[in-house]
Amino acid sequence: MIATDAEETNPTVSPDGRWLAYQSDRAEPGLSQIYVEPFPEVGSGRSQISVEGGTRPVWSPAGSELFYYVERDGSGAMMTVSYESGPTFEYSAPQVLFEGPYLPP
């Protein structure tokens, strides 16, 4: 996918085909964060979306939110960021949708 030494997984392209979300441990090995890059120009800019870890990004079909999962002290939370797809990826601070004791897939 992206040529780095980091573990980068779970790539997903936005509904409008302009952005690629994925999880990567590039900032800190062993701790995945969620990133978004332009698509198909991967490598031309990157935004770190999550702030306390994150896995399994999923775009809303409406094209206005990006969801991801974060583990918290033996529990978990589904997070969301609202975004606007323009020349740059403009997004809100992450918000908790719901949390609880979930089993990882």
C-alpha cells in the first residue's frame, strides 16, 4: 500500500474516491493510529485523525463521517470525525459515538 517500514493495514477509500483512510503504527510501533491521505496520490500528504489510537476505519456511505474503533482499558469505543472533502481534508476533533466492553473481531 504505502511504502514505509510501519505496519499499515485496513485501507479504505472514501465514497467520493478522493481519500484513503488506513491504520498505521508509523508514529509509535505497536500503537496504531488512523490516517487519511489523498487518493490516488498516496504519499502527497497525510492527516493523523485519531489521537489515542485507532483501528478499522470505515467511511459513512453519505460521505460526511469517518468511523474507527479504539481500545480503552479493556473496553472499547466507536469514534467518529466529521469531514468535508475539498482540496484538503478538513475534519473535526474525534468524538465518542458509544463505548462498552466489546470483543475484538
